[in-house]
Amino acid sequence: MPKKKKAVKAVEPKKAKAAQPKTKKTTKPKAKKAAKSLKPKVKKALKVGRALKPKKKKALKKAKFLKPRVKAAKPKVKKASKTLLPAVEETAVLLNSETVFEGPLFRVLRDRLVEPGGKEVTRDVVRHNGSVVILAIDNTKNKRDPWVVVERQYRHAAGRFLWELPAGKLELGEDPLQGAQRELAEETGYRAKKWKPLVEYYASPGFLGESMKVFLAEGLVAGDAHPEDDEQIAFRLVKLSELVKLIELGAILDGKTLSAVLLYARKIAGKRSK
């Protein structure tokens, strides 16, 4: 009997003593410290939140400011497309035409006419059969940066040597494609397996009636050149990328070469991005 009472007394105090100090010392102080440490963080977060509010307002103001610009741009594009493509093309009424000069390459006319605006004027115009320009490329090794055939010849009107694409005048009534094939063979000796029109433009329509048709020639086959007696032409092949760099540096001054090379380079760049 005395042994059982001692065992009960020994067990009870151990449980009570072990349970009470653990809950007081471990849980309560930790909870208080955590609460205290979180307070400044919450305050900082609130301060940051308040600081961000005006930025949001500024962003909204910017967005509102940009909206009318986008809306205003849409009708401008529509109006421009309508003015560039008129439904009916107006023509002038020619009253009188006089030949002032006539040579083997062109003739100069003095025309009296009524223009589409209704005004009567006198214009001196250089009439020409038209010309062809050939952008002859060799893309067998590199389609992204092909070789381009260019010529160097002296131009008296410019008073200097110029690097140009092969080109020449059309005979009266000559088919432009046949003229381009003839000029490429005469000036460089090259022939091409594939021909494609690239662009047509007027070099100086204020007084010059010459239309210039540019052809893209691919699949080059070398041959012997036979230029005309008054032509002294040296030609070579230059990479397209190098030719564009020369244009950017101002080393290429010929208009037909500038327009054709840059247009073709842009088309190649568009194909790469697709």
C-alpha cells in the first residue's frame, strides 16, 4: 500500500511542472515578438501602397492623353488612301506643241496647255522613248546577300564618274523586257534565265518625260560584252550589303541605282522576317 501512494505522488507533480512552464515560456513570447516585428513591415507596405497611387493616376492620365491621338490617326490614313487613288484620272488639254530641239537621244517640246486645275500654262518638256534598268544579281551562293552587277562610267552631265546599274534607252516601239535583255548583254555580256519587273518611276517629271522601268534579272550566265562605240564601261560584282553601305556613305549618287537597290534590299529583309 505505501508503495502505490508514492508512485502516484511522483507522477502527478512531474506532469504539472513540465506542462505549465513550457506553454508560458515558448508560445506566448514568440507570438508577441512576431506581432511586433510584423507591425513596421505592414506600415512600410502601406506607405509604399500610398506612394504608388499617384503613379497609377499619372499612368491613367497618360493613357487618356494617348487615346485621342490613336483615334485621330485612323481617319488620316483613310483620307490619304483616297487621295492617292482617285476614281477618275484628270488629263490636260493640249492647245499647241512646238519642237524646240531634236537630237538622237531626245527632243525638247514647248507645249501650251490647260492643266487639270483649269490654268493655262506653257511647259518645256524633254520627250524620251523611255529607258530600262537592270538589277542583275547572282544569288547562287547566298540568297540573303547576293552579288549585284554594277558599272562605272563617266557622265558628262554630272561631271564625274558614277557607279550605276546597267541601263539604256529603248528604241521607238521596242518591248521593255527585250530592251532590258539587249542592254544587259551589250554592256556586261551577261544573260539571265529569269526576268521580273521590279518598279517603274519618273526620274524628274517636272520637265523630263522619261519613264524608267527596272527589271530584276536572276540566273546569270557570263558572256562577252559589246558596248556601243561611245561607251567606256567597267563593271564588277558587289555584294548587296556592301552596296547598301556605299549608298549610306554617299558614294552612290545615281538615282536609278539608289531606288532599285534600296527597294530590293527592303524586299529581301521583309522575306527574312516572315
